[in-house]
Amino acid sequence: MATVTADYQDRKRVVFNTRGREFINVRETAPDGGPTDFSSVELLLIALGNCTLGALLNHELLTDAPVSRAYATLDAQMAKFPTRVEHITVDIELEVGDPDLMQHYETLSVDSCTCPLCNTLAGKITTTLKMNVVPAAVT
């Protein structure tokens, strides 16, 4: 079970704590009109990116595979009344060194959204995997 405490201090910051670790998110307004640190939706996308890339790279097909790049772009489409995340698009770019992994592209594509957050938000997320083979650099 995961437990996080959130302590809103002085109407300026939220101090998150879990397992003896602390993260501070400043909630003041920045010159651009947005929050100084991360918005709540950005924090959701950060958590989803962490979960998605972590689960994908820990996939049995990729655990020991040479992966030179794993990059995700996450985008939230918002709705109003009530304000909410309507849909999330996750585009993942994966560069691998083993050409045999291309035979498993379909499996990896389907499994790219099997982390706990993807499973929780099922129906609200579209994940696209782009996988390329990049030969290892010759030294």
C-alpha cells in the first residue's frame, strides 16, 4: 500500500512526505500566471510518465535488452464544468540495440500501458509506442 502525506504550509507550498522522503511543491503564482512549481495535472502526468516508462523498461522483453533511449511525451486534454482531465495521450519513443526486439513490437506496444496508473485510468489514456533499432556505437 502506498501512503503519502501532503502538508499545505502558509498557503505557499505543499510538502509531500513518503517513506521518510520529502518533496516540496511551491504553489505561488509565477510571472507567467501559472504555478511556480508543478500544477496538479503536471504532477499527475509526471507520476504517469514515471510509472509507464518504469513498467515498460522492466518488461521481461526489455529487462536485459540494450535500450539507448526511452522518452515519453504526455499530454492532458482538459474539460470544464467540472474541471477535469478528459483524456491523456502518451507518446513513447524507444530506441533499442537488438533488432530481434522488433518481432515483439506489438506485445510491447500493448504492454506499454500496464503500470498501476495506466490500469487505474483505463479508458482515459491512449498510448503510442514508436520503437527503432539503433545499432550500438562502435568504440
